[in-house]
Amino acid sequence: MRRIITTAAVALTAVLSLGACGGGDPLSDTGASAAPNSTGSGSAAAAKVVVGSANFPENVLLASIYSQALQAKGVQVEEKFNIGSREVIYDQVKNGALTVLPEYNGGLLSFLDPKSTAASKDDVNTELKSKLASELEILDSSPAEDNDSLSVTKDTATKYSLTTIEDLAKVAKDFAVGGPPEFKKRREAQFKDVYGLTFKEWKPTGDTTADAIKSGAVQVGNVFTTDPKILINGLVPLQDPKSVFSAQNVTPLVNKAGANDTVRTTLNAISAKLDTAGLVDMMKRVAVDKDDPPAVAKDWLTKNGLA
């Protein structure tokens, strides 16, 4: 969950041209289980590939893209979507219960090493590869990013002259901050150490964070830059000059033993085609138009010659 705000500007520019977008928590406890997959190589093997997702709409969409593309290549796929947060799902990929998971490289690195200062895509991936469990690997990162932000209303930004996260230092003691349930554990120490922020209260607002900011239930919140409510609710993502939120490129995480060459080649082909504007467009359909994620995934795969 660490992202760079400059990329968020790209996503918001795309949103303005597309109308709106939608996202969610990059990575609640339902659990999933399946027998580990046997190792395969070369063409699609008979072993079943289990594609998982975290419990927010964007990750489900990405998992559906992965699943349908693999099935189009003759791979036997089982879908286990909406499992939970990274704290739950990482070990399931590690132990082979899941074979494939759409991940976000910066968030995954922060999970494995909260003290990491890597910010760019290449630096994040280099460090990430050295810290992953030996059973795991990341495949090619896509250009598509879903970045974290700390966002406020326009009125709050104007009243307190807030343009950066650093500016919050003068008001954080009077502000409640919202985000996913795991947000406090993941970020409290970093915000204090890097920006000197000590918030009045941390509230687990989850998918309702943008609405909670607008209503005043919290004054600042962790809203993701593909969430359409950034524009719908007139929110202002604050700049992150010290890069607490690093690169957040969509990146396949796979269990080595369960992923054969067909799986790797197929997922890398998706990463080569997936960009931020395309992700924003798809999430607008999912979050605003209420289109079915598998149908949106199918349309994107067909458009990009991957169906």
C-alpha cells in the first residue's frame, strides 16, 4: 500500500477524460484452501491453477482477467475470489493453496519490509525479489498502477492550506483518519516517523472511506486513486513528497511450483497490455456503471487480443 502521488495524477487525468473510476483496498478473513498444484512446464499442463483475489472489486476484476486469459490458453482454472487482505492471502500463495494472485508491487514490499525506502518500479521489484519467500516469484509488472493517497475535501484543503501530506502535521492531532481495517497497523509508525503525524483517531472505514471524508466522519482518509469517489465527492489527494507511498504497479504473484511456462507467458502478456488508463476505464464500468467484473474482463481481453 505504498504509492507515488505523481502516478496518482496520471490516474486522475485519465478519470477526467473517462468520466470516473473505481478501486478499493489493495489487499478480512474468510480464507481459502486447495491442494497445492503440481509443477508444470512448457504448454498448459493438466494441473489445476487456482487464481485468487483480495476482497475488493479491482482485485477481483484483475483476477478475472488472469483467470479468463489462462482458460483461453487451455489451462484448467479454479477461481477463489474475495478471500481477504494481504495479511491473509500471502501465505495461501506461499503454501500453494493459491497459484496466482494479482498483487501491487509496492504494497507487497511494504508488507514484507515496512522499513523499505524503495520508490520506483525497478527499485521496488529488485528489492521485492530478494525478500519474497523462496516458494514465490513475481512476474512482469504492468504499467498500470492503483496508488494510495491521503485525501481530504476541497473545503478542508482550502481551510487549512493543505497540499501535501507534510502539511497535515499542523492539524493531524485534531483529525480522525480513515482507511482499511489494517491501515493503522501498516502506516501509523511511518506517518509519524516520516511526516511527524499523530492523528487524533484511526477509524476502519474500508470501502466507505471516501464517503466518510465527505460526511465529516473522518477528516482525512486513505483513498485509492482508481476510486471514482475521488471525483464524485470532490476530494483532493495530498502530494507525497517523501514517498511514503511507493510505486504500486499491478504485478502477478505466483507460486513457483504451480505455475508452468504457459501461465507465466500468459500473465506477462497481460502485464504488457495493462495500463493505468485501461484500468481506470474498467473500474469506471465496475464501480459506477455496475457492470459485472467478468464481463468487463472479457471485453478487455478481447479488445487486446488475449481472449
